Amino acid sequence: MDAAAFLDYLRGRPFYKDQIVYVRQIPPRQAIHGRLDSFIHPDLYRCLERGGLWPLYVHQAEAIDALARGEHVVVSTPAASGKSLCYNVPVLNAVLADRGSRAMYVYPTKALAQDQLRGLREMGEGLGFRADIFDGDTPGHDRPGIKRSTQVLLTNPDMLHLGILPNHRTWTRFLRGLRYVVLDESHVYRGVFGSHVANVIRRLRRLCRLYGSSPQFILCSATIANAGELARQLTGLSFTAIEVDGAPYGGKRFVFWNPPLTDANRTSRRSTNIEASTLFSELVGSSIRTITFVRTRKVAELVYLYAREQLNETRPAMVDKISPYRASYMPEDRRRIERALFDGELMGVSTTNALELGIDVGSLDATVIAGYPGSIASTWQQAGRSGRRNEESLAVLVGQGNPLDQYLMNYPHTFFSKPVEHALISPGNPYILQPQVLCAAYESALGPRDDELFGPELPEALARLEEGGLLNNEGDRWYASTAVGYPAESVNIRSTSSRGYLVVDERSGAVLEKVEEASVFHQLHPGAVYLHQGESYLVTDLDLESGIAHVEPNDGSYYTQVRDMTDIEIREVRASKKAGGVSVCVGEVEVTNRVLGYRLRRPMTEELLGEEFLDLPERRFNTVALWFDVPLDVLDTVREQRMDLAGGLHAAEHAAIGVLPLFALCDRNDIGGVSTPLHPDTEKPQVFIYDGHPGGIGISERGYEVIRDLWEATLRAVSQCPCEDGCPSCIQSPKCGNNNSPLDKGVAMLMLRSLCGW
């Protein structure tokens, strides 16, 4: 596409109010080819030549040679750089040399496995190898043959955890011959999910040891700061990291688009969703194939609805050329949308990050990103979904009215100059490790050698499981109790909770989707408005015993926003230091959260229509937090001038939480905060930032490490905002359970300046 011409077109449209605040032109790049020193089977070489995949790019050749030397390899390069060839070539090489060789490809989603199987078969057509998918959708009558004869098995972490490892005796031949294990899109394995997957991989390694195999691991990742470290944490092995990209690149114009201010007080901006849907409809209306990424399931539906309305007025013929997409749709709906996008029947989709991964949806020309995805790595990954034909493409990041987005809109060079973030996991988190250890004991009795796999936290996990009657100890061996049944069935590896709630349409009894327990009170409380595939539903009942939320169609005239309250109690201080003249601590805390009620608001205008109260159980969990004191000079000034200390602490907490994802690969929803003028445990004013998952996943520890940088970025975000008293762009939070009250921007800036020494 001609990106420059399209931007000129936008500048002439009536809705344009100088939203383009920055344009970075990323130049095209020629391919850098590498020399392969290791052997390649002649038949495989001919397949690569026939498919236009030869010569190899430099990163592909380096990865294949490193594997030939017996090393474990992680390849960290941008989207569309041909990473799959880094593992397909050595795997097929091995299979052609020894028909007893086996390989396992692990993808984070079923859709990605389906897509990659097509690509593998096309690339290796005529080589006579067998490759199969084994997941929850695999028919029962196909499974025995797959276990017996497949040479390349494509699966996902869920099936590996739930179906393969607990039934390893039926996989004896496969595990004995297992030579390669591939973890594709490994940057996805972070937080709770990644911590579970790390333990699942350790379970796989111990069973391979049992059957006499020692496979090499190949990990492929988007560009992150710690690809080698993450690979080591996920597998417990040392890796060779390959991070030089030799693939050609067609160039891209990357636009930062800030919605215009809409009021005289400079506190409100036009809705990000409206801006994104306008761009989406303009692109599709101009026959530019577009993918629009949004932050939540609800917004995916809203952007689709808004764009459909706009197209209905301007390009009616294109209304049926767009669709929403998200991971919680039923599999058949996802496959239908993917095929339609690939075949060109659809010109665009609005989607959550479900399509961020490498599913081949054909050639796309533009990406619209509605709100910063929470990390530089994810932003580049999403932007990379367009421009796969080696032609120029367009990416537009639409800013939201929160501190992090506005920081980037004010300091766009930060995005392009700052290193990508660290991916964080915590395999030793007791809420994750203990159930995984129980699964391992069910598969094969645990012994002394397992310490090297599961780490120093293993003895405590064993002791707690024995205390709970789940493990039996006989000498130096630990066996699963006969009372545990099939433990993998009770472990949801994508959550610290094993329970999910079904959303059921009262009219038809159809299951619409599944929501994890941790967010059910916020999304599916009685009276909540819930969106599914563009349709609005009202939650009529939430049955806590059966785990079912009953819904009925709703007219969509309003949406709901919860109001909650959070308390925090310090359990243990792990570390403390002096920074900015105050004490900063990190340690274990207990968080208590209760949803108190909800507000009804009108879409588009955000008008408050009413408020309702709820009587729901509180949620308690132990996690990790960082907390810091208030400088004494600030306290003296606040007292002398009778300023609002509570409002200042609250404002600083909101702003710091909003900016923290600049330093850790996490989502804003992974973090929570509490501030108080007098905390009962410390008997002084305190600001807390905590991991929003039981046991913690490393975010607070990362914040503790970079606390000075965090304060400085927070101060810039607050001080650069043009509002006088505070707004969503600096100190207000849409998640605030106290309705953003009290907040004091002046006191927050006073405190942050003192902490930064400015």
C-alpha cells in the first residue's frame, strides 16, 4: 500500500484534528543470507529450493548449525522472519536419516498448530514423513495410530499437561525416540501461564529420562530482552540465543495517533475505541486489508459494531467484509473467521491478542492498535502482522487516556529507543509448583534427582502435599496418594485457579464461552452487561456452586462498571533498600478484594445512568508486593499547608501502576495497588503495588529493581499532562474501586519530585 498517500487522505477528512503526533518511517531491508555448514538431506534440499526457501537467511543457518552441534537453541526475531524453518529443517533432516526419530511441536493455541501443520506439509511435500495434531479436537479413533506412528507431533501445553504426560505409558515409542522439542511463540509463556508451562516441561524432561531419551529444545520467540534467560527458566537448560534477523523487510510507517482533547479543561479525549473504529472503517472502506487489535474481549465487539455502523453509512458493500474475533469463541467460529480472512472474503477483523501469534491470515496491509498493548514486544508483534508481502505497510498506535499511553504519545522516541521488556515467570510459585509436583508424582514417583528439575522449592512443596494427604513418602521416594484421582484434570495451567465459569444463554441453553474464576465477579456479577460476538447480554444469575452465569439478550443501551474495595496486609519482608531518601520494600502480602456494586453508563458518552449494590463473597489471596514510604519533607509540607495526603498517595499509586508495564512484560490488569495515609502494619503512609495473581509472577520484584526509573517515568507522565487537577491521562484509573476519589495531582507531583530528587 501507499502509506504516505493514505495518511494524507486522513489529514483531509473532517474528523481529523491533528491526531497524528508522530510518524516513524522504518526503511525496507534486503535479505541477509547465511552459509549452512551442517549436512542437509538432498531430498529436503530440493523441497526448500522448490518452495523458494533457499538460500537460508543468516539466523536460520545459524540455528540449524547450532542444533547440529547438539546445542539447545532459542531464536528471537520479529514476526514473519521465517523462524519455523529453524526447526522444520533439523527435524525433517533427522526423520529422513532415521525413521524412528520423533519431534514434538508445542504451540500455545490450537489454531496455531493447525496453521503450522499446513505449512509443514506444504514445505515437506513428497518426503514421506507423518505429522499429526494431537489436541482436544483429535477424534478418538485417530489417537492410537498417532501414538504409534507419528513422527512429528503438534500439540499445545494444555494437552501435553492433561492428556500426554499423565498417559505416558501409551506414548512409550514416541518418548523413547523423542529427539527434538519445539516451543514456538515462547514469549507467550510468561506470568501464570509461563510458570505452569515451565513445570510441564520439567515433567516432560523427567519422563524422557525415564524412557532413555534426552531431546534438544528449540524455542522461537518474538523479540524480548531476555530470550535466553526465559528459555532457561522455561526448560531448566542452557541455550544458544540467536537474535540477528536476516529476513527481508518491506518497510513500515508507524504512526502514533492521539485522540483529540474534547473539553476546555483539557481533561478528556475522544474515545480510543471510536478513533480505532474510524481508522478501521476508513482503511477497509479504501480496500486496505486491516487487522485491528484491542485490549479486551468487550472492546473487540464494540470496535466491530462501531466500524460496521460507519461502513453502513459510507461503504455499505463493505459491511459484511469485517468481523470480530477472540479466543473465547467456539473453535468452529474461529476457524471460519480465519479461513475467510486468509481467502480474502474478509477485509478486516477487530481482535484481541488472539491473532497476535503467527497464524497465517494472508497478506495484510495495515494494523490498527487500539491502546498500547502493555509492552513494546507485543506492540511490535502486533504491528508485524501486516506487511508480510515485503511491501510497505502501515501501523497505527491509537493512544488511550491513561498514564502509560499518554507517556508514549508525549515521548514517542522512548518507544523506538527503549529496549524491549523482560518476560517474567515464577515456576517456584507455590500455587503453581505444588499442583504440578502432584501431577509429576502421579506420572512417576519423585526421587532425589528431581531436585535438579524442580528447584530448591521442591522440598517444601513435597512436605505440604504430604501434610495434605496427597503424597505418601517411602524412604527417598514420593508417591501420589490413591485418593488424588487424576490430578492434571484439576489444574488449569492458564490460571492459578482450576475453576472456570460457563456463560450460558437462557434462551437456547447454549454455552457461549468460559471465564476464569479470578475475574468472574468483575465480569459476570448479577446485573453485568456482557458482550459476545457483537451481541449484548445481561447477566441474570450467577450460580457460584455450579459455576454457571445465566445471561439473556440485552438492548446494549448501557454498559456496566464494577466498584470494589481492596485491603492489603504485610506477611513477610523479603528485601528492603533506601532509594529517593525513603525505604522501599518487597515481600509477601495478603490481598482482600470485594466487589461492592456497579455503575451503569451510556456507551460513547460515558454518562452515568445509575448505581447498584452487590452482596458477593470477598476474594483473598497471598501474593508479592513492593511498597515505599513518603519523604519526610513532603509530609511536613502537606501538614503545614493542609493538603490532601490521601489524594496524593492515591494519585501516585494510580500513575505508577499505569507506567510499570514499561519495565516488565505484563498487562495492566496483572497489577493492583493500595495506598493509605496510615497503614496498620507500618504505622505510616504507604503506597503498595502488588502482583494480581496468587503467589506472584515477578512483576513486583522487577518494579523493586527499577524503582528509581519507575518514579521518574511516572513523574514525566503526570507532569506532562495538560490537565490541572488530574484526568484519565495521568492519575485517574478506570479500574479504581473508589470512583477515583480522593485524588490530588499536586501532592502526587510533590511526592514524586522529592523521590526523584528533581
